[in-house]
Amino acid sequence: MKKGKKLYEGKAKIIYATTDKDLVIQYFKDDATAFNNQKKTTIEGKGVLNNRISEYILSNLSQIGIKNHLVKRLNMREQVIKLVEIIPIEFIVRNVATGSLTKRLGIEDGTILKEPLIEYCLKDDSLGDPLISEEHIYAFEWANKKEIEKVKKTILRINDFMIGMFRGIGIKLIDFKLEFGRLKTNGKNEVILADEISPDTCRLWDSVTDKKLDKDRFRKDLGDLIPAYTEVAKRLGILHEQSNVSAVNVTKLSSVKKKSK
Ligand code: UDP
């Protein structure tokens, strides 16, 4: 299987064709964007960490029977994934109220939700990914009822698994975003988990100190994003080296680990 031409470039990732029509390569960039692209920068080493963290979470989800697009990680920044037709909806899952939810509804930041809350946003940058209801999804045929029922069940399983996984390493899973896609097999469509799960797409707070270990460090200008993502990777057991690894060291560590595999 060989890497082909660029098919799509998003804010944090690039998708390349391969010689296998069912597989594509997902490349993790170092670019960080927030507030619908109004705030942008490059953070050296971010793509390497997200590639590793997302690989770890998605392979663990596979092991508990949650089908997803990951085939294998190729190198520091790339993974082979199954080509799916992305459902144009961002599925937001919340355990604790923060971010846009608190602003929109005047809910106190940090309020623990009795049940996980699923919200739907239309994936459309030009509209600023607006919040939509389940009825909008059916009215405009972005997905059908059967697909959404399956997605909702899968989301709750993913949330349960991830809450436990992060709790075990002293991290609270506050909220996160998921994307799903349609995989065509033998002429039939199956909805599977796609995209990435990383500190770019989750809010992760230290269980004891509530320190933010996610992209809010960039959104809120808190600094030290790479040490925070490195801390998540280290606690997950992906990186074993000392704390406060610099971006350059992260790059080196990843190549060392790859060679030793
Ligand atoms: N999120 C994401 N991509 C988006 C929007 C949200 O990964 O385009 C994630 C975000 O990192 C957070 C969760 O979804 O973990 C809920 O985001 P919220 O709507 O509060 O986002 P905000 O508007 O505060 O960035």
C-alpha cells in the first residue's frame, strides 16, 4: 500500500489516498485552531501526541467491540484508516457543564450532570457548527433514525469506557466530541466511529487539582499545552519518560519508540 495524493485538508489533519481504494492515510498536523478558525497557531509536537493518544484510545475501544476506522498507526504522525463517508454531525458528549453549554444556558461552570448529555452540531465551518436538534437531523436527512439510535448507544458505551479509563489515571472526562462515518461493506452501510479522540477533542481535568490537560490551554491562553498533552500520554502509559518533555523531545521519543517496536 502506497501513499497517494492529498484528498482533503482540515484544521488539524490531512487525508491522503492510498493504492487501496478502501483505505486512506490520516496525517496529524501541529496546527491548533479555536473559535471557528479565528484563533490559529502551530504547536510543535501536538500532532505527534494526538496521533499516539488517539491510536491508544481507538484501539482500546476496538478491543471492547466498538468498531472504528483505525487500521494501524504508521509512524509518528500518520495512521491508516478505513475510508468512510463522514456523517456531517459533531456529537458532543458532556459529563460536566463547561464551555459553550454554560455560556448558552447560563449553567454554572463545573456543574456535574446527572446523566451524560448528548448534543448535536452541524459540521459546517461557514455556519460556525451550529447546535441542532435530533429532529433537524431527520428533517434534512443528515442521518436516519436507525443510524442515530446506534450512534447514541455507542456514544454511551464509549463515554462509560473513557470515564473509567481516565479515572484510573487521575483525570476527569468533562466532555468530548465524536464523529461517525458510514462504512460500505458488501453494498451495505455500517456506521462506525471515525476521526480522532485526543486532548484536542476532549476536556480533561486533573482529578485532584482540576488543572486543564486539553486544548483549553490554547483556547484560554493558559500556555504549556505540550507538557499537558505529554502528561496525558504518560499517564496512559504511552510515554514512559520523565515529565515536562519538550516538543522536540516528544518528537525524538516517538521515533525512538517506533524503532524499538
Ligand atoms: N469540540 C471539538 N471540536 C469542535 C467543537 C467542540 O473537539 O469543533 C469538543 C471540545 O474540545 C470539548 C467538547 O467538544 O471537549 C464540547 O465543546 P464546546 O461546545 O463546549 O466547545 P467550545 O465552544 O467551548 O469550544
